[in-house]
Amino acid sequence: MSPVKAMNVLIVGSGAREHALCWAVAQSDRVQSVFVAPGNGGTAMMGGKVRNVLLKATALDDLLGFAVDNDIDLTVVGSEVPLELGIVDIFRAAQKLVVGPTQAAARLESSKVFSKEFMLRHGIPTADYHVFRDAHAASSYIGSPETLFPLVIKASGLCAGKGVFIVSGKEPALMVIRELFEDRIFGDAGNEVVIEEFLQGQEASVFALTDGTRYRLFLPAQDHKRIGDGDTGKNTGGMGAYCPAPIVTPEVMQKVEERIIKPTLKGMAEEGFPYTGFLYVGLMIDGGEPFVVEYNARLGDPETQVVLPLLKSDFIAALQASVDGTLDEVSFEMHRKSAATVVIASGGYPDHYETGKTISLSDDIAEMEDCMVFHAGTACEGGQLVTAGGRVFSVTALGQTLKESIDHAYSIVEKISFEGAYYRTDIGTKGLSI
Ligand code: AMP
Ligand code: GLY
């Protein structure tokens, strides 16, 4: 047998999710180097195989040029914007292997109208909805006596997680419609608007890695989207997560596979857009019945920071199998542990916040077992680590139980400080009461 070629891997993105991707990929003996474009302060400090590349995640031609010039064997796309721009299409056209969906398949995330109509065509459980393309029609619907509140109003295009409004009555609903169609707060991303039924229940996220037909499932996770304890205040990119989420029982997972994952992959293939890469299914679970709240065309952030550390098998082998069409042959084992991640954010996030704050990290973190401090908005300036974004760290810890992983994660959070640092104090507690 010829020896396996040492691989060069490129990761596209700059958040804690991409730091976790680098961490997982770099563990494999078969990986020689990991480049991350543009990466962050944490990936800059990893050393060894890992190096940041000063290219934006949206500079597709430059990224392809880098991949060709540096003999990159596999590219993994972390964030949604390059997927919507068609990074997978241009890499494939140049015969470069890449993990992610094509631009057409990524519409499951980049167009809520496409995803809702797709689910309707294929009988996939989701909230009832209507699509509107002008303010007049949307306002008439809102004003109709048959319309019940609360309602959920969504801009169809990508809005960095800010395009969803839950409205309790007619007046706030009409205001959102004016903002979307008249003030155009999201530009073209708000040209089409979905208005849907409000779903009750608890949310969870399920991720599949797929080659278009075959798929493997990671353990289910739960995100904490609101800024404040007790799920209060504004929506954020996610303030923490834990995995596995007990709300997703084996019975629920079975329903998710049969009613959602399988028909989604089959439907996309039948319609001529085979879905490849990571499929994120955002669920609402009500009385043991799963409904799709949203699809994303990538892994979640912060869910990745708890899902990947629980994967026992070689991650890069699974990624390689997903592009070779051998996913059903590869090992995909999980650790029998729990993981929790607590996001430390800049004071003021998700609204205005300051950056450039000096960060202090206690030295003993490096020696602690079963913990990973994933960086998001950090930068290295003259050898000093400083804040550079809204979400700054995602502090992950493992434990034999969920409680142990939560306590462990918070004990590490206390060892990190910068002016204005903010975090939720109740990450994972919902999972303890199930
Ligand atoms: P999305 O970007 O579609 O995931 O929506 C962002 C968040 O809004 C979700 O994570 C839910 O918390 C909430 N949400 C979206 N759609 C609904 C719905 N139909 N019913 C209840 N909550 C929803
Ligand atoms: N955690 C939510 C997301 O990644 O979209």
C-alpha cells in the first residue's frame, strides 16, 4: 500500500467555529498543515501546523489562487457568506476539493423563501407561512382579522442572524414591514419577506455531514441565542451551547432523520441541487415532534465548539470521505461525555461595543484537561492579545455529565478577563431540567 499523502487543509472564516475546525483538523496525523483565512488571534497563537493567511473569507479568487499555489488538498468553508457567493462552485470548477454546498444548494440558508417552498414541496415539517414581495400585500395580511399573533417576520436573504422579528401585535408587525420594504434596513435581503406562524417548544440544532446521498450525524446541540440570562433581551449570534441536548431523545432524532434529513437530501438531489457539506437543521421541538425553524448551509457557531470536541473519530478522515463519496465506510464515533461552551462577549454586544481591550488569560489554562479556549473576536497586536469583535471567546469544557461540563467551563471563564467582558451565567441549565 502506498503511504497516505500528508494533507494541506484550508479553513475559511474567522470565528470560534473556525478555531474549533482548525483544532479538530490539526489533531490528525495525516494533516501536515492547516491554513486559516483570515483566522483570528487564537488561530494565530496555535503554532505548529496552523497558520493564518491574510485573505478575507469573501475574496474567492484569492482563496482559490492560494489553494492552487499552496497545494491545498481540502478546503473547509466555515461561514455562510462565501457559500452564498459560490466558493464551492469556483473551487470545483478548478478541480479543488472543498467541503460545502454549491451556491444553488446553499439557498437552503441564503433564501428563506426557497427553503420554505422546498419544505412545502417535500412535506418537511415547518411553520405555516406566507411570502410577500411588497409592503401593501404584507400589511393587508397583518391587518386581516384572521391573522393571529405572535407572528414571525423574516427577511428572506442573509442578514447575519438579525433578519428575524417576533411580533406580538399588529402595530409592531406593520413597523417591521415598513423597515424592511420602505427603509430597506437589510437592502435586497429584505426584498422578499416570509411571515410565519410562531412555533412553541424548545430549540435544538442537528448537524449532518453529507456527500449528497450518504450522511453522518453529529450529536445534537442546543444554542442560547438571546443576550440575557433566562433567554431575555436581544438575539445574538449565540451566547453558549451544550451537547448532547437531552431534549433530542433517540426517538426525536429518529424523527429528525426520517422526516427531515432524508427528505431534504433526497429532495435537493431530485431538484438538481445535490446538497453536500454540512447541513444545519435548526429545530423547534414541541411535545416530542420536531419542526424545522431554519436550515443553515454550514456548522453552527457556537454549537461547533461543543459538537466537534465530542467527535472521537478522525475528523479529517470523515471530511475526506464526504468528498470521496465513502461516508458510509468511515468511522464516526462519539465520546460518551458532555460538552458546554460559554461565550464571553464585549460589553454592549449585540449593539455597539468597543474593541482593542487588553485580554488577560491565566497561564494555568494551558495545563487544564478537557478544556479548549476557542477565540472569536481576538487579534494579536505586537504580541499582545486584544479584543477585536463582539463575541470574543467561546470557552469549551468537557465533563462526564452536563453539570460537570458546565461547572468546568465556568471555572475557566473566570480565568479570562478584559474590560467590559460579559457572559451569560445560565448556559446549559435548560438541559439539566430535562
Ligand atoms: P432563524 O434565523 O430563522 O433561525 O430565526 C432566529 C430565531 O428566531 C430562531 O432561532 C428562533 O429562536 C426564532 N424563530 C424563528 N422562527 C420561529 C418560529 N416560526 N417560531 C418561533 N420562533 C422562531
Ligand atoms: N448558532 C446559530 C448559528 O450558527 O446560526
